[in-house]
Amino acid sequence: MMKNSQNSFIPFFWLMIVMSLICCLSGCSMFNSPKREVSPISLPEKFSLYTENDSMPVQWWKYFDNAELERLMNIAVADNFNIRTAAARLAQARAQVKKIDADLYPALEAQADAAHKRSRMKEKNKGSKTVAAEEYALGLAAGYEIDLWGRLAALKNTEAYEAIAAREDLEAAAVTISAEVAGTWIDIIAVRNEIAILDKQIETNGNLLKLQQIRMENGLTSALDVSQQMENVAAIRAEMPLLLSRERIALNALVLLLGRATSDDILISKSELPELIPLPDTGIPADLLARRPDVRAAGLRLNSADWQIATARANRLPSLNIMATASFSSSSMDLLFSNWLTSLAAGLTAPLFDAGKRLAEVERTRAVAEERLAQYGETVARAVREVEDGLANESNQRQYLMLLEKQISAARLAMQEARLRYLSGSSAFLNYLVEIQNVQRLDRRIISVKAELIKFRIGLYRALCGGWTDQMIKNDI
């Protein structure tokens, strides 16, 4: 009995030796990805606006110092559909890495079989008889591909870079959504300011119409002046539905950004446009390679494509697989561990003729790498352009706002002068009405220009994004 017990451990002993040997075999890593320059294109020396301070503000919207905006940002990062989609793609990419990584290790499977057979046999000069037989089997099977040329390692690197790029995509989505949420928040406040101004203007023009009607009854003005003011009141009231529509559309856009279908619990009580937040540090264009997740993602996908080339090249060479099995079998359960069988086999597979299929795959992966290189260059160039465009918009918008404020100051003076001249009878009411319309139009225009300036500043933070996303997005997604 003791002898059978010792013999039963022999197949498992040899199986463990075989598995230890194949785990010690290492790939030759014959193929690697090529070395590339850090930047795919030549960059300008610096941005149009350059600051020596290379620090990047964290969560730039905190400069607005608004609890409502902070709440909106937290909701958007957690529930926005694009961010959730990017997070799901990241989870897929990480699972793919685990799947490929498993191929670098031996696969071990347990096998168990039990069969009961009955057969009826008839012998010559004898009667028929029924024969029953039972078979039991229990064993282990191990398989392993020796990575002779580094194919599996290259494939793992390909998927690993794709997973890291997916993480950058998630950060890029968060950067984009945060800017869109803040911009939409500004739009809602701005249009509500315009509505409030328009309400006052409707009231003012209504009072002026009543005054004109009284003056006409007293013979101090003509019916034409009253008609002109009535037209002005109707025209300014006609603008209200358009502003209300803009408010509703902006609120609907915010709801979608927050991953919601209704605005029931979204409260925006701020009534005035916030102050312009500080200007971000621009630094030098090369900083974009370290700051912007979309640039990093494009570079990572280029690295992934380079490793695809290594995988395709290794596929053209022979592959070596080792298989080991150990099993017990018997027609009787109590004798199962007394009968055993072990086997060790190695198989070498080499492509002899495939009509150029594997070579075509190498050429295809090289073309993919060239495509990724072009996309990487375009991404970097677009990033530089977005910063330069943002700086240009910022500078010109501030100048435009300054000139607009000078214009409205002059318009108010002209309106006062036109009023005095009208009341003194030296000028027609139409001249006074034109100046009123100019001032009222500029009042509303300044609100939209200030809002645009704040949104340009937000756009600069979006273009010069930093690593603030790590504080709001869990690294273990």
C-alpha cells in the first residue's frame, strides 16, 4: 500500500520539474520598438506670452470661488457620459493587458473523466452475454509557448501602451468636460444678466412711451414721435423670447454635461458675472508634451504601433510550444492512483509558405506606425495652435472690451445731449431715440463680451491643462 502511494507522486513530481524548467526559459527579445525623437515636429521657441513661473494651478475653477460651480464640476467628473465611456474603455484596455500577460505563463488544466460502458456480445456456439466496464481518469495538462523572439513581450507592450493611452483619454475627457461645464455656467449667468437688463430696458422704454403720450395730449410732441417709441418698445420686447430660448438651451447643455436628463436639482443662483480669473502660465511649447493628456496619448499610441511592428516581425519566425501531461487511469476507483502516465512533448511550428501574408502584416503595421506618427505631429501642432489662438483671443478681447467701454461712455453722453436738445425743441425725437437704442444695445453687448473674455480665459486653461485630473479621477478605475 505504501509503495502505491509513493508511485502516485511520481507523475506530479515530474510535472512540477517540467513546469519549473519552462518558467525559467526566457524570451530572446530579438525585436524591439525603434527609438524616436521626443517631439515629432519642430516647435517654436516659446509662446507669444511667456512667463518664467512653470507651476500649473490645480483645479483652476477654484479661482472663481463659487460653491455652485464646484458642485457642478464634481457631478460632471463623476457622471458625464463621455467620462464614463472613457473610464469603461480604460477598464477594457487594462483587462486586455492582463489577458495578454497571462500568455507569458504556463497554462495548467485539470482533467477528470468517468465512463460507464455496456456492450452485448455473442460468441460462436455460445449464447449472448452483456459486458459492463467502467473507466476513470484524473490528470493535469500544462502548455507553454517559449517566447523565443519576444513576440509575446512585444504584444504585451503594445497593449500596455494602449492602456496607458486610454488613461490619458480619460484625463483628456475630464479636461474638456470641465472647461465646457465652466463655459456653459458662464453662458447661463451672462444670458440671465442680459434678460435682467432687457427687463429694465423694457420698463424704461414703456415709461418713455407713456411720457410721449402725455406730451402728445398736451401738444408738446407729435403722433410720429409716439409711433416711433411704440415701435421701439415692440422691437425690444421681441428680443426677450430669443434670450429665454438661449437660457433654456444653455441649461439643457449643462444638464447633458452633468450626465442628467432633467435640470430639477440644478440650481444656479449667481446673478453677476464672476471676476476674470488669473492668467495661466504658458511656459514653452515643449511643456505641452508633459501637460496635455491628448498629446501624451498620441505619443503612447505611436509607441504601441512600434511594438506592433515587433510583434508582426516575430510572427514570421518559428514558434516553440511545450506540452506536459500527467494522468491516472483505471477501471476501478480504488486502483486509480496505481496506474499513471506522463508525457512531455515539444512542438516547433515554422511558416513555410503563406503567400506573403505575414510580410504584408509587417508592412501594414509599419504603415500604422507612420499614421500614428503623423497623428502625433498633428496633435502637437494643434495644441500649440490652440494656445496661440487662445492668447490672441484673450489679448484682442480685452482690448475690444476696453474700447467698447469707451464707446458706451461716449454713447451715454450723446444720449444725454440728444435728450436735452429734444426737450428744448432743437432736435427731433428720432435723434434721441437712436441714442437710446445705441446705449441699450451696448449695455447688453458688454455683458456678452465680458462673458466671452472669461470663456477665452477658461479656454487657455483647457489648452494648458495640468495634472489636476489625478485629484478627481481615481487611479484605480
